[in-house]
Amino acid sequence: MALNCHEILIYLIFFVVARFLLACATRGVSVSGFVLGSEIVGPSKRLLTGIVIEYFFSFGQLFLVLFAYFIRTWRALTGAISLFTVPFMVFYFILPESPRWLISKGRFDEAEKILRRIAVINKRNFDRDAYQQVKDEQEKSMLNKTNQEGILSLVKSKIMLIISLNLFFQWLVQNLVFYGVSQNTGSWELNPYLSFTISALVELLAYIVVHLILDRVGRKLPYCLFATLFGIVAILILPVQKFMTKDSQVQQYTMNTINASLKFFTSASYAIIYIYANELFPTNLRNTGMGICSMVARIGAIIGTLCNDSLARIWMHLPILLYGIVSLIAAVLALMLPETLHKPLPQSVAEVERMTFIGSRGGKAQSMITDGTGHEAQSLTGNNEDIILKDQLYQNSFNENEKL
């Protein structure tokens, strides 16, 4: 039955509104949940909270292919998978607010209440003196107008601006590459359900590898390595297509191996940039910065979809070649970012600048204030490097006066 213009307009409005709400829900839950999980734990557990989300991302794909295999109509499939969102409705009443965020906003009583509850659950003593020191530092910081610029701090600080623009580009590239490769599983010349399942399992394997190595070798090196390897493997498509017998069994096996490798490398770098960016934005801008990254990332995903459609008409493997080139560019630019391994989350733009300053000289950030658990040598506001630097400056000044 043909639809008239009025009915088409109504359906289009419903579709656009539904897509808007879906984007708000999915990206809002993933980004906010990621930030909340990382801010409520110490440095040693930050990787775990970050990578757990990626694990469930893969599990979600496996559930999706299982549902899609048995439910072949898109309306019924959409309704079935929507049931997974129902538990999120009660999360508001269960999950605590981020103590870091509350402290950054001056809501100290609420933060203390949550931290005391965490200490009780972990069977640790709440360190009142450490928290009072954190509170005093934050109150002084809030009196400084330069720390109250909000989102403008991303552009007013040259170092923060460079880091932010770099991260925005990294997210755009990783989503361009990740979704471009993921949506290209139809070219694997296998059963589509099997291709999707293999793709999800390879992605899960990549997350496991990232989980095992990231706290040992850092964030920057693995990220640059995986992005570079993706670019190299993508370029290998050229000799495979040129020198191997077309449509031969050897060429098909080689291409399937390349496709699986590309999926592995892009999944690994995609997981790392999520964790890496979260550790580079300061607390008062973390949710905003990650939100902008996610918004820019959607542009990358859109470009990836368009490339798979338009560029593939010129040459089937041209999109992958493009993804490889931009991935190499991203790897080079990522070398500018500071390492965040074992460093407390920065609380302000100034702490990000100090982290960059110290990292560029091969120094290691120290942390002396505990959170009351006895295990995490971490200030509740992120770091007390300002105290360390002041002591160093005072000592240098004292030595110079002695010489005079």
C-alpha cells in the first residue's frame, strides 16, 4: 500500500525523534558510565573499570547476532533488544555520584558521605585528615578565577587546546576506522551471521590483550603500535590484490586473515583511546570533553559508512586503504600526548599541564595523599604535584640564596 506525503512526513518525524533519543540514551549511558566508573576508583583499578565496558560491548554484539539469527523481522528484533535497556531505569537510584565531580563542584558533604560509604564497604578507615587537606586544596582552587572557566579552559590553555584537538582527531579516526571495518564484514565472503560472530570474537580477543598489557607498558605505546600495525596491514591489500591470483583460495584465505587482523588492531586502538582520553581530561571537564569526543566520533562513523558505500564503487578495497592511511597519521599525532600510566586523574587544567610538563622530561608523577583505603597512593582530587613542585622551587631558591 502506497503512502501519501502526509504519512511519510509523520513516519520521518517519528524516525528522526527516535534516532535522536536513541543517540542520547546510548552515548549518554556509555560515556557517562565510563567516566563515573573511572572516577570512583584508584589508579590500579582504572583500567579494569574502563575495559569492562568494552567487554560488554562485544557481548552485546554476540547477543545481537543470536537474536538476529532467530528473529528475522526488524520490528520484532528491535523490540526484543530494546528490553535490555529496561534495567537502566533503576540505575539512578542505585549508582552513587562521582566523588571527584562533587569535590570539583564544591559539594564536599555529599562527596564525604559517598567516600565514607565506600570505605565501609571496603572495610577500610576513612582518612579524615587526608580528606580535609583535599577539601582545603579544592577550596583554594575554586577561589582562583582561572580554574572556573569551564569549557573555555579547553581553548584558553594552549597545552589543553593541543591535547583536546588531538584527542578529537583520534576519536574521529578510530570511529571512522572501527565502524568502517566492522560494517565491512559482508565482504569477508562468509555467511553474514558467521562473519559477524567472528568479528565480535576477534574484538573480544583484542580487548583481552589490551587488558593484559596496558598496565604494564602504558597507554601511548600500545595505542601508537596498534594504529600503526593497522595502517601497515591495510596497505598490504595492494600487493595481495595485485600479485595473487584473483579469487583464488589462497587470496581468499589471505584476505580473510587481513580482515580479521584489521578488526583486531582497530578494536584494540579503539579501546585504548577510550581509556586514554578519559585520563587526559581534567575532572571539571572530563564529562564535557568525553562528550565532545563522542560527538566528533559520530562524524567519523558517518564518514566510514559513506566511504564503504561510495569509495567501494570505485574499488572494493579503497575504503580499507583510506582507513590505513588516516590510522598512520593518527599514530604519529598521538606521539604528542603525555603518558598517563599509574598517574592519578587530573583534577584541573593546571594538573594536565603539569603532567605534560613532567612527562616531556621523563619524570614520574608522585602522589602522597591516600584515599583512606590504605592501598591507593592517590589524592582524592587527583594529585598533589603542586605541593611537590612548590617544595622543589623553594629548595632551589634556598640553594641560590646560600650561594649568594
